[in-house]
Amino acid sequence: MLTRETGKEYAVKVVRIPQLKKKDLEGLKEEVRVMQKVCVAVAGSVCFIVSRCCCCCLQLRHKNIVRLEEVYRTASMVHIVTELCTGGELFEQIIKKVLHALCLVWGVLS
């Protein structure tokens, strides 16, 4: 997503609520709660969660934490807007490093 005012890019996770199982909906709610709590904890101040997002999230800037910008919910959809991370899939990077480490260990042991 690209904002017209600033030209800044954001990531948007779009979830269709009717297609979710109850367990998945609870997981989605927990995901948002965790992101909001991380904002509060890292910002180090008390924050009231307003209708769309945690106000501290707008102030939080940390290179290792994905910043939650907004959460929009309609009757059928949830849109979670976060900062855009362009480094690729973290899981894939971890797997590559683990495989590399295993190859090194195998080379030493054989």
C-alpha cells in the first residue's frame, strides 16, 4: 500500500472474517493484541487502546520490531497495516543459516 500524501509504503494483511474458523479468529485477535502490547512495552508508557490502534505505535521506532500502524475492521474484513519490511522471509533466512551451519559441522566431523 502506498500513501498518496507521503508516498510511504506499508504492508497490509487482509483477512476475510467469514472464512475464519473460531480458533483462527482468536489467533488473529491475539496477534493484534501482542503487536499493541509490544508497542506499549517498548514505548514504556501507559497507553489506552483506541478504536483503531494503540497510540504509542505511532511513536515507536525500533529496527528489530515491525511497527503496527493501524488496524481497520469491518463486518467482513480485518486490515492490519504495518511498516513494510523488504528483507525477505525471515524463516527462509533462518533455514539458510541453519543449513550452512550444519554443512560446516558435517565438514568438521567427516
